[in-house]
Amino acid sequence: MKKLFLLLLIFSASLVNAQQKHVFSLSKNDFLLDGKPFQIISGEMHPARIPKIYWRQRIQMAKAMGCNTIAAYVFWNYLEQEPGVFDFTSENRNIAEFIKICKEEGMWVLLRPGPYVCAEWDFGGLPPYLLKIPDIKIRCMDPRYMAAVTRYVNVLSKQVKPLLCTSGGPIIMVQVENEYGSYSNDREYIKTLKNLWVNNGINVPFYTADGPTAFMLEAGSVDGAAIGLDSGTSDADFEQASKQNPNVPAISSETYPGWLTHWKEKWQKPDKADILKQVTYLLEHKRSFNLYVIHGGTNFGYSAGANAFNPTQFQPDVTSYDYDAPVNEQGAPTEKYFALRDLIAKYVKYKIPEVPKAIPTTEVPAFQMQPFSTVWKELPAAIKSPEVKPMESLGQYSGFILYRTKLIGHKSGSLTITEPHDYALVLLNGKLVDSIYRDGGKWTIKLPKTDVKDPVLDILVENMGHINFAQYMIDRKGITDRVTLEGMTLTNWEIYKLPIDEKFVSSLKPKYPEGFHDGVFFNGSFDLNNVADTYLDLSNFKKGVIWVNGHNLGRYWNVGPQFHLYCPANWMHKGKNTVTVFDLHQEKAASISGVKTLE
């Protein structure tokens, strides 16, 4: 009886503790937790980039490196893919559950809900359905944009309001927008965003995040909100924040232990000495900071974004978001992790837990992939249009799109696509003429002469990710303006929507056409006795997308640097596992093998 009574007391105490409310506030120089100075030592990770089964392990890894807080972006377009249709339950979309796990692991939370987040994520987290509106303006007071933002804030607030520290949850601060001073200067917009959250009952402090320059801070800050610096690494940086608002504290809201990588680049691997120097400064001066990112994860499916800093530039991000972060894509600690852990341990008073056990990995034996169909045998009903249209105008937001017309008048010569977004195959009478890549502005090729009376021109375009940063974010996909041949605008198009999503891939059946050419589907399988994380080596293929058991692992491209794609254990099972590949250029059977690492 005494034992039962003791258990009830323990349970009651834990229940009270679980529901304990806290006050997080801002003084002139400090962040305050229940009235006492609190140094935020945060590690950022994004639940949408992490398999749900590993959420807890990744949070534990941050805690075992010495962090007391988790910063998390919320990707609006991952939750609302069609207007008004929100998904907070499937796969890794349950934001509330992720935040609750942070609470269970004794971690505070910095919530970064956008609506714009950047994050090297498709369209910076904004839903591409906005681009269906021909003259839409984003990140400003355009009423159509703000109507969508208001709907998002209203819905997300209901998910996170019970998880604020004022309600016994772990959320101590909420960010308003993201790096707005790098984009625009609509002060009414920033103020309106903050008020939307306040009016929905979000009653914790707010903060912003901008580069540590006067013009960015002036354009991006919000009255009464703490000032985030991307990044704050010196007295001069924090003095800029104080000049902007001397009455609130500042935080290094993005301190970079790693960096992003684009296709055709080498893996970005910043020297760990730099991050150790920066974190030493922050710890010695008792500055709050957030490591962006402590763990990057993966841009599964079509979620990777792109950069562009001039009208003809295009820099798509690779599928892996490993970021050379302290916790790598697989969830394992790196040298950088242990160096930072040792450093942080010298300054904090709390006990840092042991590093969690490693996640099991496996190497799948090599298996053969055989061609079984082509995109040319899988075309849906055509949409007829006088001129080309971008895919968003047709209600498509990812994947591929095909444009087809008969050549009348000019039938050879200089063909110009204005503009190809982002990678196009040009075929004449079913034969590949050339490919055109958006980056660099070289969008003209030579069409050869043909003896066919009514030549058929096909242009198959791949969407490689909407631009996620800076002034060229209005980035519609497919062909955005026109196609000309020797200066003549080509008309009377048939347009085929090809999202090539999970539903599309699951419906594929062998077609056995006479010969295979560009745009081939391959299938194969591998067997597992024990399920564990792996990477699949796509170096024998050229450019495309891969699915395992219907799950889209992401894009690959033989220009590198990424040839290995991460496949988490939860997408595999014992016994037979099916693999589908869609490759734009590969024609013949080829093998795939499993490896244990990204490189």
C-alpha cells in the first residue's frame, strides 16, 4: 500500500512539473527565464527534414552536445500544399509532437514559423500555389498574399499555443518572418505579422533575424522584439543591434558551423577552427546563440530550393542537407560535434548527458535496375494552349512538364527558350537534340534540318526547386514566357502535366516500347534481412529521381558532388524492397549499390 501511495505521489509531482508554467521575458541586456538571466544555447534542426522515428534521437544529440534549446523552422508549404488543406499528421508533419518531444527531453524551443523561412527549402517555405496568381507579390501587404498568410497563422497558432512556456510548454520565443532586411522594407508588413500572432494568443516574446548591418536591422526588426543577428560573432555585431534598439537583448540567431552545397560545387566544409572561435566568443561574453544547423537532415522528394543573385543565375541545392553540421545527415556525431561539446562543457553549469548510441546502418548489396517504361508512354491528357504556360498556372508545383507543338514555317535554325526553368530536354521527332540548363542564360540551341513534313518539337522541363532567397523568388517553373525559332514565336502547344509523384509512380506498368531514349523509368529490388539506414549509390545513373517502396529519396545528378542518397530505415522493410528510378538521360540497365556514408 505504501509503495502504491509513493508511486501516486511521484506521478502527481511529475504531472505538476509537466504542466508548470514559465515566464520568458526580455530585459535591456538579457533574456530572462522566470525573472533570472538565461543564456540560450540552441541547436537548430527541422522536423520536416528528419524521419519522425529519429526526432527524439536528434534532439538528444543536441542536448548531449551541451544545448539547452532547439530552434525549429516550420515549412508552411509542407503543411498546406493546396489552399486551405492542412496536414499536421502524415509522415513527419506533426509539429506539435516534435515540440512535445523537446519538452520531454528537457529542451526549450525557439519557434521559427515564417511564413517565409529561406532554409534552402523550396520557395523558402512559401506555398507555390501563390504563383498561380499572375501578378502576386510576396512578403508584403499584397491582400491576396496576406489572406493566405492569415489563414496559415490562424491554423498554426492552434497547434502551438498550448505548447508555449506560458501554458507549460517549451516554446520561449517566436520569430517574426526571416531575414526580411535582406529582401524588402515594408514596415507595415512586419508589424502586421507580429500582430497576427499576438491576436491568435501567442503571448511569448518575439524576435527577428537579420544580417548585422544597419540597413538590414532597420528594415527587418520589429518594435519590442529581440534582435537576432545572422550571425553575431563580435562586439561590433552586437553593438549594431544595440543601436537599432537599446532596450532589448540580441542573440546570434544563426551561428554557422557548416554551410549549404549546390549542384556542381564541391562539398562545403568550413574549418572547425572558425566555429570554435565564434562559439568561444559567444560563451565568454555570455551571449545567447543558435547553431544553424546542429543537424541538417535531408531534402527528400522535391523539397530542395535554389539560389539566384542575378537574372540568369540558378544554383539548385543538392538533396542532402548534411550541411557539414556537427550531427551529420545520418544522425552521427562528427569531429566538429565533439570539439563543440568539449568547448560548451567548459562554460555551462549543468551536466551534459552522454552521447546517444549510434543509429544502425547497413550496406545493401548491388542490385540491377532494368528499363521498363518511358515518360513518352505515360503522358496524361494534353492541355491545349495558344502559347506556353508555366506549370503553376496549371495547378502543378513540382516535378516535370512537357510542351509539344508542330513546326510550321521555320523548321530548323536557332531555337530560344525564354526562360527554361530549370532543365530542359529538346527533342525533334522524338530524338534528343540538346539539353538546356537555366544557369548562365545560354538558352539557344540549333535545331537541325529534317525531312519530316510536319516536325514535332518536344520540350521536357524539370523543376529543380523554386528559388528560396533574395529578389528573384517569383520563380515560376516550366517555360515562363515563350519559345522562338529564328525569331518566330511558336504557338499551338499541347502541354502535359507530369508531377511524377508517389501516386504517378505507383501506377506505372511495363510498356515495353521499341527502344528506350531520354526519360526512362527503371525498376529493381533488393532484399533485407535486417532493416537499417543506408545510402544508395546512383553514380551509374545520370540525372533524375529515385523512389524506394514509393518514397521519394530526392534528386541525383552525375555532375556531383552528391552521388549517394540517404534512405532511412523506416522506408524499408524485411524482405523485398522495390526501387523505381526516373532518369532523363540513362537508357540502359545499370546497377545501384548500398553504401554507409554520404561520401
